[in-house]
Amino acid sequence: MTNPSIPLGESRNKDNKNRPLIGWLWRIYLKPQRVWLGIAILLMAIEGSMLGALSYIVQPMFDQVFIAGDRAAVGWVALAIGMIFVVRAVSAFGHRVLMQGAGLRIITSMQKDMVAHLVTLDSRFFQSNPPGTLIERVRGDTTAANNIWAVVLGVVGRDVVSLIALLAVAISVDWLWTLIAIAGAPLLLGPVVALQRYVRKRTFAARDAAARLSNRLDEIFHGINTIKLNTSETRENDRFGSNAGAYLKQEMHARVGQAAIPAMTDFVAAIGFAGVLVYGGNQIIDGDKTVGEFMSFFTAMGLIFEPLRRVANVTGAWQAARASLERIQDIFEAAPTITSPATPKPAIASPENADIALDNVVVRYGTEPALNGASFTAKAGKTTALVGASGAGKSTVFNVLTRLVDPSEGVITINDTKSTDLGLADLRALYSVVTQDAPMFDESLRDNIILNTKDVTDEALANAVEAAHLTEVVANLPMGLESPAGPRGSALSGGQRQRVAIARALLRNAPVLLLDEATSALDAQSEVRVQAALDDLARNRTTLVIAHRLSTIRNADKIVVMDKGRVVDEGRHEELLDRGGVYAGLYALQFSET
């Protein structure tokens, strides 16, 4: 399995020839569409056989109609030619519609499966693989891979049948002519194999370049205000142009390689036709062969090189699609390390009465520990505040409590039950979380507040909105709670976003509250009201608060002081001031001017 903390491009085995791509594709994605694909292949075969029928009918058209002047043959020859084109048109239309439908269903299913798998992966995976890269995997690679269905199945169902039918007609006219015509085919073997490898290598590079391009776009659009405020538009244009140029270069190399494979068939055609014309032309002059036979053969061989070109092209198309398919498999092979245990313990019966304890917890991001032997207990029904300088490990405590990360050492227990012994859903159901960045989705305010909370009544929603001091905000919006929050909540101010997040936590009504600077973006008047609502919600609940403004946590039941990932002191506000340690220093720094 791919290490989820390693960027996908680095974890790929680019020479993995043993990946069961065909079996995987058939089992998961092609097999459910087998009925429609089977009908489409049958229609392709009918379309392909019509080329053989057309080349066959050329002989009586020349010998009986044009040369012999048989008027009786005109009608049936004309009808036969007309029917050939009608059958070809109907079958071509039918298989194209069926293939497009099957292809769209396959690509949609693949994208849904990828997203469903991606959301199970650890947070560290998304730190190593930025959004643009993953968007390119889900959208770009699946779209590129989807092209192979029509190409490969078209070759199998239509072009192979066309080749067989046309070769049969050519051989029926003269097997030696046929042998002369295809004598140069073995010359293609070596160059085609080399070009296949070239196409695959360049397609890998092109898809990686496309991922970087998508990631650059994602960062430009999400950082547009920062770009404008720093007048760095030219810099970003140049960086995007550089990424676009790198993608263009690699994509052009891949396209050239793909185009070269079918183009080589024309060299074979040149050798074959020249040989047949020299040998067969003399036979016609000598009267050993008729003009109709030569025209039928010439038509068959003229038509044969187009499906032959597509057959040759499928190798290049497959190499391009294979590159995308292997990148897709990289996603599915990335395994989460944070999972529910095989046999999880039952959910904690009375979590509101459960103590939460960290015992010698160590968490490392890279080589530096974010938590370095942290130990403390948050008593049930009490408020525990975490204070310390930036980088002290306060937010990491929240991450290990909710298992967004797992410690490399130490344990977290809830009512003496290890957090890792609980199912992830049961564990995370214990917490309502409000963070200072207040993440929003591009959905309505109602959807942002409710999220996954079940059986929400209008009364409960209204109470949460009122308690979070959102009533006035909602009243001033044109669509009320149905108003869109905008991408990442951009339609709302920072304070409004934070109030939406607080309403979300209020509505979730979980037994444990995790508040990370929950009122940091509020004005003084709103902060007083929202803090009162949070105090009401925290009553009789276990609450952990991260606060930089020490004035907001003076009344906490316990204050845990952290420094460089360790717990260096704990106690109530007055006790900590009297001891004159790190907390007293932080307090003095904040209130030195008062």
C-alpha cells in the first residue's frame, strides 16, 4: 500500500508492469456494463464487416456492370451498395451511443469511488497532496482513462472484424498479392515497441505536469485577495505560465509519440501497394486477372490500412490510458492508517460523566515532536483550558483527541477506555468542535449548520441560530438560511463564519466541547452574547478550550499550561499566577499595558 504521508507522484512505481489493470478494470467497472458493451461490440462488428462487403461488391460492379455492360446487374449491385451504407450507418450510430453511455457511467462510478476512498485517508495525506493534484487525479486522469473504452473496444469490435473481412476478400482475389501487400508489416515491430515505452513515459510526465497546473490554479483562486494586496499578479501569471509551458511540452511529446505509431503504417502501405501494382499490373496486362478483381483487391487493401492504422494506434492510446489508470490506482492503494479497530468497543454509555486523559502522549510531524510526553486529565463536566505560546502543541491535543492524528507514543483514554479501541464514528460523535478558521462549504447556511446532524427540527435549528447570535445576520440575507455561504464561506465575514460554526456545534449538542479560539473573530458585543451561549452549553459537559486571550479563560476549572509540546503547569488562574511560572509570564505580557 502507498504510504499516505508520501506525495503520490513519489510513491508511484513507474515501472510496475505487473499491475493487474485489465482484471481490475473488468471486475470493478467494465463488468457492470457488460450487456451494453456486448451489444455495442456486436454493432461494431456489423459496421466493420461492411467494409469487407463493400470491397467484395466492387468486383461485380466493374466486371459485370462497367465492363460487361450487364443491365440486369445494375439494380442488385446498386441495392447492395445502398444497403451496405445503411447498415453501416445504423450500426455506427448505435454503438457510438451505447459506448458513450457506458463510458460516462464508468467514469462517474470511478470518480465517485475515488472520492469515497479519498475521504477515508488521513489528514497527513492531504498535507502531502494538495487539492489541485487530487482534483486532477479525480477529474483529469479518469477522463483521460475513459478514452480507452472507445479506442480498445472499437479495435476489438470493429477494426479487427474489418481487417479479417478485408483480408478475406483480398486473399480470395489473390493470396500472393495479399502477401506482397503486407510484406513490410514486420518492419513495424521494433519501432512500435520503442514508441509505446516513449508514449507511456511522456504521458506520466504530462499527467504530473497537469496536476501541478491544477494545483497552481487552485492556489491562485483561493489566494486571490492575498495576490491583489501584495500586487503579485505578474508573479502568479509567470508561475502559471511556467507550469502551463511544462504541461504543453510533455503533452506534445506524448501526442507526437501516439501520432507516430499509426503514421508508420503508411510506410508499410507504400511498400505494399508499389509491390502489388508492379506485380499485379503486369498480370492484368497479360489477361491473367480482370480489372474488377484488381479493383476489388485494391479497394480491400486501400480500406484495410485505416483500421490497421487504428489497431496500431491503440497501443499508443493504451500506454497513455495506462499512465492515467496507474495514477488512479495510486489513489486506491493509498491506505488510511487511522481506522476503527477490527472489533471496536461499544460506545461510551455516559460520556458526559467521562474523564478524558492524556498519558505521556508523543506526536511527531516530521522529526520535531508537536507533543512531547504530554499528560493531563480533563475532568467530566468541567472546563479545561489549554494555554501556551504558538507551537506549544495545543491544537495537536485536539487532533489526537479526535484521532485526526494518532500519537506515536502514549495513550488517550475516555472513562478509562482507549480512544483507539472505539470506532471512529463513535469517538468523533463525542465531540462538538469550533475552530478559529471556521471552515465553510459552498452550500446554504442551513446546510453548513446542519451538516450531518440527524433529525433536526426547525425549532432546534432556530434555537441554535439565536444562541449563536446569527438571527440578525440571517434576517438581513435575501434568502435567509437558504442563502449560499459562497466558496469556503467567502460570502460571509469572518465573524459570521465563526457564528455559523458555533451554531453548528450548538446543534450537534455532543457531550464534549472542543473550542479553539471560538470567539476570536467576534466583536466585543457579540463575544459577550456568544460566550454566554457557550457557557450555557458547556454546563455539565466536558469542555476543552484553547485560548490566546487569557481573559477568556480566567474562570476555567483547570488551566493546562503547555510549552514545546509538554505540560509544564496546571491549576486555576489564581494558583498559576501565584506560582509565577510560564502562565504568569504570559499573563504579564498580555496585561503589561493595563
